[in-house]
Amino acid sequence: MKPEKKAIDMTRDEWAAYIDHSVLKPEFTQTEIKEQILKGIGFRCMTVCVNPSATDAAMEMTAGMFTKVCVVCDFPFGLSDTASKVMQAEFICKKGVFELDMVANYGWIKSAMWEKVKNDIAAVNEVCKKYSVALKVILETDALTADEIKKGAAAVANAGAAFVKSSTGFYTGGKSEGATVEVVRAMLEGSEGRCKVKGSGGIRTRDHFLTLIDMGIDRMGVGYKSTPEILGA
């Protein structure tokens, strides 16, 4: 959604409220995970985004704080069958998390299997709705054409999810550009305002961050190294 004022005129706290602070590196030690969760809290980011195994620690550390917990589901490939995704979503959501970021089966997107894509997302969304958890759906846009991104965003909206999201940040099959202006524009056009838009991947500079806000993006996944650079922290 287009903001009421220009991004450059926002406060640092207003910028931080756009950020899901990414704490997803699989090689992180428990100490590093907790350090990054604390940084996300200190920055007053909207969420810290963690892997399922870090859910309990994140929930404990953010209790009573502005910053909430977002957990990834079937990350980073999205290739589990729907029943498996639903089971993982149930396990995570019942812990009281704020948001869930699932990976769509982007092989199905590339195969134009739109009904299966929608049904896969809708099944997970039903679990999320039961626990009042917002669902974000990652399309892995680096693997897709602009047309596939638009149609994928439409499928996310048709499934009733809260957000369509660009990238995992872990794609290795080709380019790794993430949330470019072109990708965000395609998600905005495809979703037609029927769901929110989250950019993730490649958001490393303040200029890019502010540009996406002014375009009407609703949230951004920012790597743990880039959050302080963007916020000037």
C-alpha cells in the first residue's frame, strides 16, 4: 500500500517497522541466533524471521516486545507435499507466532499448475487463520519470468494469503537478484491490491529500501548484515 508520506521523511522506527530481520543462516550457532534476535528487537523491526528450530527461543526473547516472531515453513525449497506443509504449519502456529512464511512449489508455478499452487497455499492458510497468524507466500522470483511472477501473485491472492513474497535468499539455480524494482512491480500488479507485498533478497542499501516503500511495498525481509546499514544503526 502506498504510504501517506515519502519514505525519506519517515523516522527510523517507521523504517524498522517495514523490516523482517532475517536470522536464517543454517550455520548459525545458538549464540549467533540469539545475538541476531536481540539486534532485531533493538532495531524495533516488525519481526525477527527464524527457522522452526529457533521458534521457542525467539518467542521467549520477544515476549512483551514490539518485535514479533515470523517463522519459515518448508524452507527454502517448498517441495514437501501439501499435507506435510500443513502439519509443519500447525506445529509452528500453535506456538503463538505472529507470521508464517511458506515457500510455494515454484516448479508447479513454472508448470502453470495454478489450481495446485492455489490449493497448496490455501491449505496452509486455513491453519494460519485458525491461529490468527498471517501467511506470507514466497514465490522464489529469481526462478520465474515476469509473467509467472504476476500469475503467482494472483494465485497467492486467490488462496487468501496475507502477503506475496519474492525470495528465500537461498536460490542457487540461476540469478540471485531478489526484490528488484521490476520484481516488486510484477507482484504489485499481479496481486492487484488483494494481498500485501513483501520483498526479500537483495535489499542492501537505504536507497533501494526507500524506493520500494514509495512503490507501495508492505514489508521487506532484510539480511542480518544489511539491517544496520539501512537503518544507520
